[in-house]
Amino acid sequence: MHAKEKSMHSGNCECKSIVYQFDGEPLTCYTCHCTDCQKSSGTAFGLAMVVNQKDVKLVKGKVSVNTLDYNGKKVQRHRCNHCGTSLWFTADNFPNLMAIKPGTFEDTSWFKPIAHLWTRSAQSWVCFDDSIPKYEKQPEYSELMELWENRKNA
Ligand SMILES: [Zn+2]
Ligand SMILES: [Zn+2]
């Protein structure tokens, strides 16, 4: 029997006016190559870590929220009010969950994505790690959570 290790992770934005703490277990973490993530990050892909909202505390700073429409689904982007760094997303159809942009953690060495999503729109030079699953489009979230859970228990 293992004791479940609970660890606290702090995050912040580029200008450091936001500080948040995550005290829990991620439910999954993935890399997304969809064109929305490419636009929203201004880079080649997005990283998302799905967690329970109750495990995240905003310690300092002000967050501003934009509501976006992703194919008829309402998604809220939460950003630093001052520098605009994207911190996390929430979605109307997942009321207790949020997707942290895990590049905002102070320490990014403790997690590794479990899958690549939307590989059909990945930029042509991206090299994939063949040891983790690739999905051409959007898989079910339950599948991504199962993959995460299985790796943890492996
Ligand atoms: Zn900021
Ligand atoms: Zn995406």
C-alpha cells in the first residue's frame, strides 16, 4: 500500500502579480496541437493540466476572464489582469474542473503530458515522443484521465 503523496505547487504569471497554489493531484495533462491552442498561445501547441477547481487557490493578484465560443461550447480564459498571461481555462460543461496552463508553474519538472491531441493540425516540424499516444482529433476526456491514472500506477 502506498501513502498518496500530496504536493503543493505554486504558479505565477510573467509579471509575477499573480500567485496561485495547486494542492492536489492532476486528473490528466496533455499537449494540444489544435489551431485554437496555436493561436491562443502564439506558439506551436498548448499544454493543459486538468485539475479539480477546489484544489486551486488564487493567492495574489487579479484575474480577468474572457468568454470564448469553441464550436458552440462556452469556455472561459482566465488571464493576469496586468500582463495577460493565460493561467487556466474553465468550461460550462465541466463545472468542477479547470485546465491549468502548466507552463505557469514555478517548477515544471514534476509533470509530463500523457498524450498529443489534434496531431492532424500539428506544425510540420514538431517531433513526437512515440512512447505516448497521439490522437488525430479530440479523444474523450475520460480516456485521457485513464491514461494518466494508468501511468501513475505503472
Ligand atoms: Zn501578470
Ligand atoms: Zn487545443
